[in-house]
Amino acid sequence: MNEFRWAFIGAGHIAFKTAREIVSSKRHKIVSVCSQGFTSAVKFGEEFGAKPYKTISECINHDADCVYIATPHHVHYEQIKECIENGKNVLCEKCITLNATELEELIELAKQKNVFFCEAMWTRFNPITVEVLKRIKRGDIGKIKFFRSEFSYYAYFPFVKDRVTNINKGGGALLDLGVYNLSYAQMLLGFTDNINAKLKFKKGSDCFDKIELVYPDAKACLISSFTRFSLCNAIIKGEKGKIVFPFTFYKPQRCIIYSEGKREKLKCKRGYIYQFDKVAEEIRKGLKQSEFITLKDTLEVMKMLDICRKQNSFVYPQEKKI
């Protein structure tokens, strides 16, 4: 089978990491790239054989099968819109937009243009995540009663990228880290608007978030922070057992399942390749959204993020009203 062809928008850290992995697989090829800084696009193109461009319109005006957007989330809406309006399939990094209103507009546009559209939430494509969901649906740990996760790291070192905490760039712990917690909770338990969110602020954006999601017969406790380090662990408790992620639940290499008096370890290699392989497969099948994270899933997560911010009167300067 021929290599799946990508156009990359953005030539920063994440773009280089994903590119190195997917190109080395020999199943993917990057045909074009553009970046706010053309020098970065040139450097990227030299390493991966992609032709560098200064504008999105030039970059996507080629035979790419899909556009991958790896830029800060405050510019996602306009970039996604331009790609979709030009009939391009889109895989966009999280957070896919700043709020649910923006996402709803883009989902409708994608339907009109009949293109594939998906958030690049790599956690959902990880083999352990896929297997865990399969085991839960099978009833291995019974009905879920409780989920807890934390994603934290210290973000105020001088070497940390400005976009992470800059409110003018969509910065903040909630959209950068908390989206992983909420996406996992939504995957397990679905949507709820019964939310209690407490956000703390530093330099204009949120730096520590404690979120409680309440369901009719379950609860989730989620923490995201830029002010402390953590193992980024998680636990899923069911009526008959539990699943434990000792560290990095959002990019798991292992987890432990306790069920019916037995203890079982699941292992895999972490990577972006699972996501890119699956999206390529789905687009070749003619699908318009991913089976692993539907547009409904992503929209529900965005709506919950909006509620968290609304409860704390947190609005980004450039966004539409939430």
C-alpha cells in the first residue's frame, strides 16, 4: 500500500516528534509543511523531505490525504476552518478549539464539506486505552463507580514554552492538561453538566484545577496543575474490581487490572503512530470521523471544559462567548 500523505501545519516540538515517528514507520509521508516562522518550516522540510511553505493555503494545495495541525490551540479554529473550506481532511491537536461554540461551527462545516475531522487526542488511540475500554465494556470490573486522574507538571521554569501559560495563546492548565483528564472521564462515564470546578490563577491563566464530575451513580475527581509535579497516575474503580495506571495514564505503557481476585498487567509501547495509523485507515475507508474519538466525544469534552471555566469566570481574550 502507498504511503499515507500528510500536510503539516506547525513545525514546533510536537510536529517534529510526531514526524520522526510516523516517517520512520515507512507507512506515512509528509509532503508539505508551513509554520509561522518560515525558518522552522525549512528546517522541518530538510529533515523529513516535506516542501516548506509560508502560508496554509499554499501548504494544503497539494495531494495530501490529510492535514495535521500541530499549533497552539488559540489559532486552531481559523486554521481548521481554512482547511475544511478547501475540502481537506483534518487531524488537529488538542485542545481542538478554545470552546464548544467554535467546535460546533467546525463540525457543521465538516459535514457540509464531507471531510474527515478529528481531534488528535493520542490517549484514545493507545493500545492500552483501547484494551481497557474493551475490558470495561465486557464487564471485567463491573459498573464504574469512581475515576480519579491527575496530570501535573511545573510550568514556570524559564525554559518552558510561553504558549503553555500565556492567556493570549490559550494558555492554562485546564486546556493544556485538564483536557486529558476530562477526555478520559468522558470516555468512561459520558457527559455530565453536574460539575464542581475550582481553578486557581497565576499570571492571568489557570495554574491549578480541581474538578469533580458527578453522575447518577458514579463520580470522577480530576486534577491538573502547573504548580507541582506528579506521576500522572489514575485509577478506575468498578463494582467488581479496579484498573490502576501507576504513571502517565495519558500515554500509558502499562496498567494493572484487578478483577475476580486476579491481577493482570497490560503493556505496550507509547507512541503517536497508533493515532496516525488509525486515522489513515479510517480515511481510506471513507469514514468522516474516528471510531476511537467521535466528534460527539470531543464536543462533550469541550462543553465540560466550558462549564469549568464559566464557573470560574475564565474567558480568553480572543474567543467567542461561552
